[in-house]
Amino acid sequence: MPYGIVLLPDPATSATLAALARTIGAAAGPLNLAGPKAPPHVSILHIDTEDRAPLDAWVRAHPGPLTVKIIGLLFADVPAGDYYVPTGGSYFGLEIVRRPDLDALHSSALDLPAGPPLGNVGPDFRPHITLGMVSGALHLPDLATVPAGELTLTPAVGRIGPFGSFPDLGV
């Protein structure tokens, strides 16, 4: 079963990010938008395992919080056949600076005695907050509404749902 170790913002920040996701993607054939069943998060590691206990222990050992820095808003095409988006579509999200403390968390999680990691790991680790996946053309928001600067996040672990969401972690 796929699980993820993630960093979650506080509820008010999550609501702000979900509102931004709706602004950008609601009219673009949303496949998945940040919100209660897809909380905004930074993934530390996705892993396929039947034993969640080591992941829960890792989160207890790394209680946070951790501050991350936003680089900017990214739009990207995702080809059909992608693990998280089998139909393909257009991704949009906030890119995060790969700082040493964030990289150290990722490396530490890679050492967990669990199943194989999923997605981009190791040198390909790309921290980000997915705001949404859509099937149509994206709407560029007023750039003043795009968060800049730093966010404070707290580690959590949850089951991975459709499109890399975490439906059990919603606020």
C-alpha cells in the first residue's frame, strides 16, 4: 500500500492554498485540486509498504516544525501513463527550495526499513506543494495572490490517494 511522509501547513495556510488551487484550476477540468481530500503538502518520501509502523516512528522522531521557502509557481505537462496521473494532464504547484535541512529529512526517510520508494527520490528529489492537476488549460492567477517567502510545516504520515493526494490528512 502506498504511504507518504509529508509536511503539512497549518489549517489557515491550507485553506489559502486550496483557494488558490480553485482560482487556477476550477475552470480547467480539474482532476484533483488541493482541499480537504487533497491537503496541500510537501512530500518527504512516498513508499510502498504493508507496514506503516516505521513511517509513524520516523514522524515521531522528526516532530518539526520545519520552515520551507517557496521558489514560485510552476505549470507543467504530465504525460499519460504517469504513476500518479495515469490519464496525463497539467500540473500546477508551488516549488520549494531544496535546502540542506529538507534534503536531510528526505535522506533520513530513504533509510527506513520499509518497501520501495515511489516517485522522484535521491538526486531527483524535487520538493513542491501540488495545488492541482487538470485536464484543460490553466488560468494564470493574479501573481500577487501567489504565496512567497517561507512556510512552517509539520511532519505527518498518511495513505496516498488518487493523484498523490492524502485524503485521510485533510483538515
